Amino acid sequence: MRPGAWLKELKESLDSPDAVVIDGITRSKEELRKLLLVETPGDSIAYLTDFLLDEPATERMTDALRGCRVLVCEGQYRHSDLDLAKKHFHMTTTLSATLANRAQVEELILFHLSSRYQAPEWLEMLREAGQIFPHVHYPRHWNLELAG
């Protein structure tokens, strides 16, 4: 079968039991779907930044994020700077990891770090988060992964 407009029609009209004509031959859409279409679950990603995560927000976000595969989340401050994080309505890497752990996401990507910290501190922040949620890293292009 040659590709054509029939393929788009087949994908877009999933509820239609009609037939399509391909190269002059009438074919059942239902049969073609069984033969040609493979359904797979979609992927999910959440992006969270610039907010304060208190316990009520954590509970709401945990429910909203459940089933999400990837959480891209700010890690603005070290947890030892929690008061500063609260003052500026940001999260610590530990809070982000706690949320990822509670929501049972598969992967946590931390970003949006305060410029007050240097690369060695960023690695320590990643270690702190990793103690709570082991599947955590910074964006790959940062080249700041923990060894081993």
C-alpha cells in the first residue's frame, strides 16, 4: 500500500468504522488499524519554577504530578539556605527531590540555580537531592554529573 491521504484519515478518525479506498481497492478502516497502527502510552513532563513549596503545595503538586515521567524543576537554593529560599519564593534542591520522590516520577532534572553558588556547591546540592531521589541530574549539557 502506498502512503497517501487515506493514512491521515485512518489516524484522525479512530472512531469511524468506515472504509477507505486505496489504489482503487476498498479497505476496512478497522482492519487497517489492526494491521498498521501501534498505540503506545504517551510521555509526560512537568516544568516547575519560581514558587515556594510548602506542605499544602507539596500535597497538591504530588497528586498533580503522579504518573509524570520527567520533572524539570528549579533547585534555586541549598537546603541550608531554606529561609532565604522561602523569603524569595523559591525551592531548594532537597524540596524538589522530596516532591519528585513523593510523586513517584521517574526522573528529576534540576535547573535554575542561584548564581550565589559555584560549580562545587552545585555538585553538593545535587548530592543532597540524590540522597532523597536518586534519579536526579542537572541538564546534560551542563556537564556537572556526579561520578559513579
